[in-house]
Amino acid sequence: MIAESKDNIMQVGSLKARMISVTFYDSNVKEYYKKIKTKSTYKETDIVFVNPMLIFGKEHLIGIMRIINEERKRKMISEIKNPEVEFLMRLCCTDQIKEALNRNFGDKEKKDYVVFIMSDNNQVLHDIEIELACYGFVHVDSSDSHLSTCIASTKNKRDYIINSFFKDKLKNRDSTTLEKNVEFLKFLIERAAIALK
């Protein structure tokens, strides 16, 4: 079951998450991440800075949440002890931490990220926006059109993901699976599910 509130808070089973679009003041986003995570308020919060080009719509993120939630329900023990890293690896369809980090942070000039926050604490999910505003411009508007545009499923993103993740692994790049958004999304979620097996 998926519940969603007006503040981009999603819930899949026991997992709650929120997405926020941020343009950071400079491209050293790893330092911003460290500053946030060293605060006791956010120590237990899972925060992932995601290059929006890797997100193929909100359902892509929800699909990864479902995979992680299912693992927790079945009490499956992941070799990856850090949920943030696991999420990023599944998003990047890889079992290599270094590869996931390179794919996500490879553009050293990048300042625009979607910050994906997972926490059981609703207050933290709201407070994190104020924290992020210390390090960059948080895109907030009534219709949340900036975030929707950032995570939208587009042909440009599909091509980027295929070239970044699957260029040498796909035999038939003209497959209908790769051309239709719904089929491509299923393909990505399947790949995310088996990425760490």
C-alpha cells in the first residue's frame, strides 16, 4: 500500500520518505551531506542525494522503496548495512558501491539534486527542508512543478540511463521494453530488485 501526503511524503509499508529538490550553493554536496548527518537530529535519518537524471519518475523511487520494505518484512539481511548506499545501488542497478557513487556524483559541477529522505519521524521529514535551505536553494512552490519536472520520465532520461547503465549489456536497444515508459520502468525496478543478489 502506498500513501502520499501533500508534502511529497510517501509511505510504502513501514517506510516513509520525502523528496525535496535542491540547488546547492556549490558542487561539493558530499560535504553538505556530512554536515547534515553529523547533527544528532538526523543521525538515524537516511538521506540520499540523487542526480535527477537517474530517476525515471516517482514510481521508480516507490518501486525501490517496495523492494527495501519487502526485504525488511521478510527480515532478509542485506550485505549492505547502510540503507542510503543500498538505495543508491538499487537506483543505479549495480552491486558495486563505487560504481553507484560514480554514476550519481560523476558530474563534479552538478549542483541540482533530488534529496530523498527516509525516516519514521514525520517531524524530521518536515524539518529537513529547513536544514537543506542552509546549504542551497530549496525549490518549493504550491504545485511542486519543479520537483515533478526533475523526476519526470522522459525520453532524454531513458536514453541517459540506458547509456550510463546498460550500454554494453543490452543486445537489442530497439526493444519495446526500452521504448515504452511503463515497460522501461518495470525493467528498471526488476534490475533494482536483482542488483544486490
